[in-house]
Amino acid sequence: MSSTNMADDGQPACVVSERSSEPRGLLSLVRADIAAKATWLYGSSTTKSIIKTLLTDGTLAMLLYRLMQSSQRLRLVPVAMVFNKLNVIMGGCIIGRGAHFGPGFVLVHSNGVVINTAVRGGRDVKIEHQVTIGAERGLSPVLGDDVFVGAGAKILGAITIGSRVRVGANAVVVKDVPDDVTAVGVPARYLPRADVD
């Protein structure tokens, strides 16, 4: 489960997991991200799957994001800016320096992904290519745990995406999404997930 803390400006400050075992250090986060991607792509996190995952599209962007996030947390702003620009050039995506995702953050494909700096996400968030998670009037989305965002989807504004949510390809989400649904269409409507009890 996740809870959202509000910053002084009313924006969600971060998504805080209630699990005490959540990885916090850079290496722990990178390991959790790579293992989650290996499991997503290949069904396991064996050594063979990890090696294959390290060579797939999007993995470099995930690593550059974590390096940027760590640098930003340590207040090494110029270093964070370098990792941000490297991600644009080498990863093909734009992730704001203040964006925060918990462990298990996966860019299945990084090309064309745009994530606003104020976006907050929980654990196990998986994102396909050409996804935009952006602000509207300066307010950005908050994503729960175990969220999948399909190719070309747009999630915009001061909305909350619940946990165990699937956002379909090319969906445009502009309203809150409850837990355990699939969001599809333009604008998105919500369907119960058949695979959730």
C-alpha cells in the first residue's frame, strides 16, 4: 500500500511505501528495477535473463534515470542535469529531475517517453514507449503500485492512478483511476480487471 505526502505547495511530495524493506540506495534500486524488467520480459530474474535485460532497449534509460535521481537527492544538481541530458540523447526519453518512482521501475521501451518532474509513482511501475505522464496547470499525476502504462498513453494533470491498474495503449487519462481496473479509450473509461480477485 502507498500513502501520499503533500509538499508545502499542495503537490504530492512523494509516494511512500509502508513496506520497511523497500530499497533505498542506488544499487538496491537498480537491482530491483533490472530484476523487475527481467521478470516482465523473460518470466524470471535468472542470471541469463538479467544479462539479456541489460542489453535490451530502455535499460540504459532506466539506469540513467536512477543515477539522475540519486544525484538530485544528494543535491548534486549539475551532475543530475548531465544524466538528464544523457537520457534525452542516449535513452530517447525525457524524465524530469524531480520525478520519483519506487523500486521496480521499468521502461519496457524508452523511446518517446516524457515524464514531468513532479510525477510520483509507487513500486513496480512499467511504462511502454511514447508515453506522456505530464502536468496540467502545474499539477502532475501520482501513480500507485503495480501500474502498467501501455504504448502511446497519456496521463495528464492532478490525478491519482490507483494500484494494480493497467492503462491501455493510446488511452488518455484525465480523471482519477481507482484500484484494480483497466483504463482504455479517449477519454479513458474504466473496466474491471478480469485477472484481479
